[in-house]
Amino acid sequence: MEEGTEEGRSLAETPTYSVASVVTVMVAFGFFFHACLKWTAKWLDRTKRKSLLAALEKIKEELMLFGLLSLLMGHWIEFIAKVCIKSSALSSRFYPCARQDDYKSSTEHLTLYYLNSSGHESFASYESLEQLRRFLFVLAVIHVSYSFATIALAMIQIYSWTTWENQAKTMAIQGSEGCPPREASGNIRIMRVSTFIFHHTSHPWSQHRVLVWLLCFSRQLWSSINRPDYMALRLGFINMHELPLSYDFHNYMLRSMEEEFRDIVGISIPLWIYAILCIFLDFHGSNIYFWMSFLPSLLILLIGTKLHRIIIKLAVEIMDSCPTGDQQFKLRDELFWFGKPRLLLWLIQFISFQNAFEMATVIWSLWEIRDTTCFMDNRILLVIRLVFG
């Protein structure tokens, strides 16, 4: 094979101060990053947040896996590049987004560059494997960043409910003054559940079998969990487990959310299979990455609609069984898809990975593909992918 570019200096010909400087910077950055992870782990262990500590361990395992892949590819690149197959077998290219004329010119250049005299070419060229290693690096950085962002945003949202928890405790203390505990508990329960029922059943579509889904879809666009929902769910949990009204339900939600982070972070084997299939099916002209960019938004809307449907169903059940609101919530797994609430966690993990995969593909394409691509040529298409993906 002919060499397309002039070779640079070898390590033996490179000045020692250059090599030492590069090694110093890399080692310093590695130790700094390791120290940050170690300090975070100690802080989580000191504050007894074992679930978040387990989530951090999964993130460290993910980084270790990407590092191992990068190490293996660095040693196997030359061996794989020497494996040759018939040129006719390479009928598709991993080119996520390109115009037809650019694609042809790029393909002809690569074919001439790696074509053997016997009509064979490399199974995967040295340059393509180097680009793949850089793509995995970008994917690792983006996905880990998304994992930390997901945890941070969820914790901020839950901590914003602290005011409601304090108000609920204050109302419980004030309601118990001058009244027997059982009577005070009943008055508070009826008042909160009545507000919850009115909020979710006052609309005429709330009891319609079909139109209620349109109502749930529209409500998620401007509201998530409001004060009546939190108060009612808090009271339902307390009554179900026979706890005092002063119980710290907010702290319980924090612990539960931390446990769920263990299932959300990381890349599972099914997600790796999904990523490999996306790469395999991304032959030129399929535009699979463009269509897959809509999937996270559709799933988020679907999950939000389902959760609002569960809340309305609980409110309607209480109203039908006892209009005064003197009835406990019947929270059960059957309200979720296939009776498995944990399916929602898997969907959230998939959405996080799909968003990271989409962003990594865009950044890698802008970084590696030198020709004019539709990522930059069509700005509207780029904005659509970034917004929906």
C-alpha cells in the first residue's frame, strides 16, 4: 500500500523535553481526575449516601471500560488494518451525514488509498480505526457528563419541594393542637385529598377513556408535580404505612431517588448492542441518525403522559369510591406498563444514552469529517437534531 501522507518524527527523534512535557500534563490530569473521584467517594461515604456511592462506582466502571477499549484498539489497530477482504464486500460506509457528491469523492479516495493489487482492500483502515477510537472517547465524555447532569437536575428538582414538606409538617402540628390526634389526622387527610381530587377531576375529559390521554399529554407541557400532588402523595404514603403526619417524606424521596440512580447511570449490554446495531445499519442514504434523534423526545412525552394518567386515575378512583376524600390511595404496580414500574427507569437510561450517542455523533462528525457535510451545510437539520436528540 502507498502512503498518502509524509511520516512524522519518531519517538527517538523527538526532543526529550517535548516527550516529558506531554507525559507530565497527561499524568497530572489523570491524578487530578482520580483525586476528584476519590474525594467525591469519601464525601458520599461520610454523608452515608451509599446509593449515590454505588452510582459513582458504575460511572468509574464505565470509564474503565472505555479506557480498556481505547487501550486494546491502540494495540490492535495495525493488526486489523492489515486484514484485507474483497472490495465488493465493502458496499456501505460509516458516514453519518454527507452529500452524495462528497460521499463519492471520499469513497473513491479511500478505495485507491487502501486498494491492493489483487482487488482487495483493508477490512478497516488505520485511519478509520483511529477515528473510531476518538469517537468512543467523545461518547465516554458526553455520556458521563450527561449522567452527572441527570443526577444534578433531579436532585435540584427534589430539593425544590422542601418548602412543601415544611408546610406539611407545620400544618400537621397546627392541626393537632386542640384536637385529638385521630380527628386531626382525618381532617388534614380530607382537606388535602379533596384538593387533589378537584385539581385532577375538574376537567370534563378526566373521566373520558380516550380524551383523558390528550388531557394528560397537554398537562405535562406546562406542569409536572405541583403542591396538591405532593401533599396528596405524601399523605397517601403516610396512611399506607401508618406513619405519623410529621414523617419526613421528603427525605424518603431523596433516598429513593439516589437508589434509582444506580439503575440510570452506566451503559448496559443491551445499550451496547443497540449502539452497534445503529452503526451497522447506518449505511449511506438511510439517515438513521436523523430519525433516531426524535426518539428521546417521543419517549419523554410518552412517559410524562403515562405518569399524569396514573395520577388522574388515582384521583378518579378515590372520587368514585368516596366523594368526600376519606379514602386511601391504592398505589400498585398494575398502574404502570406491564405492571413493572422499573421499566420507566430503563427508558430513562435509554434516553440518556441516546442523547449522549446523538451528541457524540454530531461532535465527532464535525471533528473528523473534513468534507462539507449536511451537519454544517443544512443548519436547520443540525438544529432539529440537537433540539430533539
